[in-house]
Amino acid sequence: MRVSKLDVLKRIIIKSFPEGLVQVMESVNLDRVEEIRIRVDKPVILKMGLNELVLKYNVSGDEILNILQSFCSNSIYTYQNQICGGFITIPGGHRVGVSGSVVVKEGKVTNITNLYSLNIRVSKEIPNCSLPIIQHVIDITRNNVLNTLIVSPPGAGKTTMLRDLVNKISNGMPEINFKGLNVSVIDERGEIAAMHKGVPQNDVGIRTDVLDNVPKTIGIRMAVRSLAPQVIVADEIGNKEDSEVINYAICSGVKGIFTAHGNNIQDLRVNPEINKLINLGVFERIIFLDQSKKGVIKKVV
């Protein structure tokens, strides 16, 4: 039986909050909560779609540290590498962003101290949310996919849609006579599969391999060389290294599905690396999502 978002929040997230905050949240309808933002000596803010709810509860620095310790099963050291990347992933695939005083040595982040804020992004799976774009991504005649770029501003649901798309490509879709393909997900920020102790917290399908917490430029090469993927998937591309390794993968005969931030083709053209991929004809489909209506296609190029 599928548990509700409210049950998930209570069992995994809210149980780590101070008692005073728990009491305040008990009076709130949490069904639509997408983010919980907690800052030192500031009111807690709940993001619900395009709306926000400011709670009458200010969290202290000690309480924020206690919350993080609870999320880390009282062993922050175990999660140190994730924390140095700016976030941790907790059971259920929920991502907790961390801010504070960043300690950098020899160009690498070695710690984040004096915690200032936590941004808890509530993971959610929406089965079949990728159905509107399936027809633009799947090549039925060859039982393959088209090289696709999914574009939207932050918060428009592209990662949620990408996750469901991975599931369907991996499992196959008998209703349209599509056989499942081997998919390699390069999950640099842990938002697609949401790995926790080596286990995907989100259902990414039976033929999917996941490389998480690795830069795309490294992960894509690793996948092509060792995992024999038919499709590579990665979120939020945009820099020079991304464009080079994507071109490498496509030239190796692997299909790719990626996402990027933007509103329209002009936004993509402003980014020299994405513009380069467009000019090379790498993308067979570019799908723009509507920011005001999650999961709705605005335009297909």
C-alpha cells in the first residue's frame, strides 16, 4: 500500500524536528509541501507549489545542528563527503541542502561549519507524469530513444518527469510494444535515483544502473566504458566539460536524455556549450516545459 506524503514527512523528516516545531506543523496541511526551509533565528518556511507558508517558529543554531545530526543517524562524520558536496540524501530520497561557513583547502571543500540553514526537498514520485513527452522521446520503429534535452526553469518538474521517464524506458512499455533498454543514470546530485547506502530510493526501473555523487564528465565516461548502456541520463547540463563528454557518449553510439535550465531556445543559445551541442545537431528533440503548469509541455523543437 502506498503511503501518503504526510506519513512520509512524519516518519522520516518531522520526527527529527524540535518538539516546538513539530507542534506548529501539526496544525498545517502538509500534503502539498515540496520544500522545508530552516534558517538560524528565522521563521521556518514551507514551499507548496508556487505558494509559501511562513510558520511562527524560529529555529536556533543548536536546533539546526540537532536536526542534521538526526538526519545523519547521529553520525555526521559518516556523511562528511556528502556534506562537503552541499547536501545529504536521507531515506526516502529526500535531499537536505546545507549552508554555513565553507572550509576550502587546496581548492576542495573539506567541511561546512557554523550551520546556517537546511533546505529539505521532499522527494516525490509521480507515476506516469512523463506520458505527455513519451511520444516525443521514444522511437518505436527502432525500439530506441531520441537524443533529448528537457528544458525548464528551476521548480517546473523536469527532474520528476525525467525520473519517471527513466523508469518507463528501463522497464519497457508493452502497451506501445516498447522493450526495455539498459539505462545508466549519472546522478551527480542524487536527485534522480536518490541513492541511500547504495540503494535507489526512487523506482528507476529494472534495467537501470546508477552512478551517483560523481561529476557528469567522469560518470558518463565510466558508464560508456563499463556498463554498456543503451541510454545515458543526466540532469542539468551546461558547462564545457558536460558538452564534451555528451558529444563523446553520442559519438560512441549511446543515446542520451538530459535536462537544462531555461525558458526558451534563446536562453539555451546564450549558453555557449549548449549552443555548441545544438549546432552540432546532437539533440533530436528539445522539449520545453511550462513553468506555471508542472508537467505540461510548452513547446517541442
